[in-house]
Amino acid sequence: MDNAAAGEAAVVPQVEEQTESYLPSLDFKNKLAGKSVLLTGATGAVGSAVARKLLKCNLRKLCLFVRDKDNLDPKIVELMSSPEY
């Protein structure tokens, strides 16, 4: 029989509160600005979502490898055909 079952209060160890130093940086826009990125699988669900995010990161160059250009997300095609790209 453990202490909690005997009616005694269980002692819970104190857990230190996580600070930002433990969390990964999600500020990838600044980290990738001015850099070239190669992305494979840009016609898939995850790849197309990543491509859309990368197109907004002020990259020097974004190279998308795709199996079938016709399956590329229309939003990506629209963004890539805009004058700023």
C-alpha cells in the first residue's frame, strides 16, 4: 500500500517552468532571409504548405523539386507568377 492510498498527501516534485531558452526558435523568416532553399515534395500536402510559407520569407532563391508540375498547388503558382518573384 503506498502513501497516497493510505490517505497521506503525495509529494509532487517541483518542475521548473520552461523558459524561451528551452524552446526552439520559430522565427524562421529572419533565419532564412536572403538564403537559397531547396524543397523536395512540393506537390504533396506538407510540401506545398511549407512552400507557401517559404515564399513569404524573402529568400534569395527557392527551388522546388516536383514530380508533376501540373499537380503544384495553384496558390504556389499564383505566388510565383507575381511580379515580386
